[in-house]
Amino acid sequence: MRIVLVGPPGAGKGTQAHLLAKTLSIPHISTGDLFRANISQSTPLGLEAKAYMDAGKLVPDEITIGMARDRMAQPDAAKGFLLDGFPRNLGQAKALDEILAEDAPEGGSRGLDGVLDLEVPEDEVVKRIAGRRLCRKDGSHVFHVNYNPPAVEGVCDECGGELYQRSDDTEEAVRVRLEEYHTKTEPIIGYYADQGLLVTIPALGKVSEVTERAIEALRKSGE
């Protein structure tokens, strides 16, 4: 299957992408991983991206598209993939269509099988992200003031390190990110709906429940 995963920040895309990719036996391709791999390996695209990032500039779509094209051409993606964070805007969505059309066998089609939209109310997104606290000593220890509070406020249960809120996790910062999502990314939802590819599921509840909903929705869309 060739799937795109979309949804606002805080919808749980990373978690669901990992679980869905494992269940469907396809690689999980995230924009973050693409950038990290290309930069760490000093690929031509990675070096270009790093130059923009070091200068405090946005990385142009052409570079992101090039990274995605290269990754989807790798052998493990031949039978499918799950894209997380790409496409991020209409230009990238149209570029993805062109990439898949180029890869299609003569007289056949190898387009997307579905676009999974994780739906979460905006207030819940703010609550999820703004309540997140990270351990300053070990960043892998993550807590939440409502859903997973530490035994002692401000102290990591695992190592005793200080818990802190990232600067981009404040309510004000989250609302800015949401506005950017509505402006830049949300239009691709209508784009894929017009193609009959969009499948929207509520992303509230237990992680396992959301995964089950997603698998069932994708199964029905493929019938």
C-alpha cells in the first residue's frame, strides 16, 4: 500500500505511522528522518538543506521533494510506503503525483492507495502539546501534566532530572503552528478528497483503538 498520513500537530501521527507501517509491513518515511539521514550522510541534497537551515531559512520544496523521491526509489519501498510529514503543501502533493506517475508501469497505475487524516479537535491539540514536559537530563523521558504526570511535580520519575516545557510547546506557540497547518497543509485534505483518496478517522482514545480504526478504514477504502 502507498499511504499518506496527515493531521494537525499533536494528532499522534508519529506514533500511528510507526504502528501502521509495522502492521502493513511497509517502510515509514518521515520528513524528519529524511532530513536527518541526508544531512548525516552529507548527500548533495543534505548539504543544500543544511546550508539553508544554518542560515535560518526555510528549505525549498524542491529539496524536500528530491529527498522523498530518492527514498521512495529504494528497494524496501517498492511494494509500498507510509509517508508522514510529506506532502506538507499543495505543491508537494502535486509533485508526489508526478513522481508516482513516472514510476507507474506502462498502461498501469501506481498512485496512492489512501490518505489517512487523523482528526483531533483544536483544543485537544493544544492540551496535548502544551501539557508535555521533557526531562532536561534525558530527553527521551517524556511526561504530561494531565495524561502522564510525574510522581513529584517538575521531577523526572526515571532519573530525577528537571522537567521542562519546550519553547515551541507553549499554548501560544502551538496556536501559531496550528495556524500554519490550516494555511499550508490543510488544503491538501481537500485535494485528496476530490480524488476520492481521503479517509478521515477520529484520533481520540487509546493508541491501539486509533490504530484499529485506521486499519479498518483503509481496508474499507480499498474494497
